[in-house]
Amino acid sequence: MIEVVGMVYKSRTFLDFLRDQGECDRIVGNDPSEEILSDEQFLDLGDIYHDSNPTDHYLTRVYRCWNYCVESSSAEYVCLVNSDMAFSPGWLEALERRLDGRTLPVSRLVEPGFIKPGQHAIEIDLGRDPRSFPMASWHSLAADLSENESHPEGLFMPCVLHRETFLRVGGYPEGNVNGRSGDAILFEKMAATGFHHVTCFDSLVYHMQEGEMRHIE
């Protein structure tokens, strides 16, 4: 069983975008803003995380919330996703097909290039505003880009994490360490237990890059 968990913190627009796609089993509000808390549906169905040190650096608080998302799950596997992501048909099933007890599968990202795309990502600009995102065109593009293969390493989210192993290695560190991202450090710890990081070229996800940080009203 895989539980898909997304995170929001301040933008109702990105909350709606994530929720309306219907891919998340649970959405966690990370010390959510009043804008998020004004959403009655979120209050009824959402999960709220309150950080013990809300004045800490935002990355520290993000990684602590990701740890909470996994710790609070009852599923064997947890798939973590961001609120500025658009999913393509079959993206999760492609990740699930790679699970063999030793694989750490991630999706292949398509990004607008506001930030230089990382390993295995594709630079195609479909916009960064959820309100005007061309979902039908994205699904068509994703079908054209999909390849039934996987390649070593890559980026870090969406990722499917084996919950028990994640907890055993201590989850994400609380922020970047010595210039290395907390994601890279987690994957390195998982690799030490025998897990292999792979990017699934038939799991296409569009990533708007720094979505909620720009806080579209």
C-alpha cells in the first residue's frame, strides 16, 4: 500500500491545485496560513502540523514536516509530493512497478527552467500559475515523453519511501548540511541499507518550481 502525501503552507491557490487533481490521500498543512485555514474543506479533511520551533529556518521546518508526513502514516510506503506539481496519468503506477524491496523510485520531472533542471529532468515551460495551467496539453505531452525504462539516480520528489527503513535511518536531517540538501542525505542513508535510487521515465510530473514561495493570490 502506498499513501500519497502532499504538503501546503500558505497558498489557497496551490492547495486547490493539489487537491483538485485527486492524487493525494492526505494533504498536510505545515503551520498553515490563515488563507489555508479559511478553507473549510481543508479543516474537515486536512492534517495540520504545528512545528515546535516556528521561527526556525523554513527549510528546517519543511524537512521536519516531511518527517511528520512519513511518521504519521500507517502505510508500508509513502509517496511525498509538492503542491506545485501536476501529475500525468499512470505516474504513481509507474513508481509502484519499480518497488521490489530495494528500489527508491522517483518521477521524471518536467520543469519550466526558472531554476536549472536537475539530472534526468526535461526543460519545457508550461507555465508556473496553477490557475492557467494547461492540464490537457500536459497530459498529451507526458504521453509523448513517456519511456518504459528507468535510470540510476536523479532528483528526489515525488519519491516512494519504504516507511520502516525511512524511520530506521532517522528520516530527513533538519535542513541542508554542509552545502548538501537534506534530500540527498536521506537518499544516501537509504542507499547504505541497500536501496537504489532510480528515476522512472514513464512517471512524468510537471514541477512549477518554487510554487508556494511565490504565493500566487
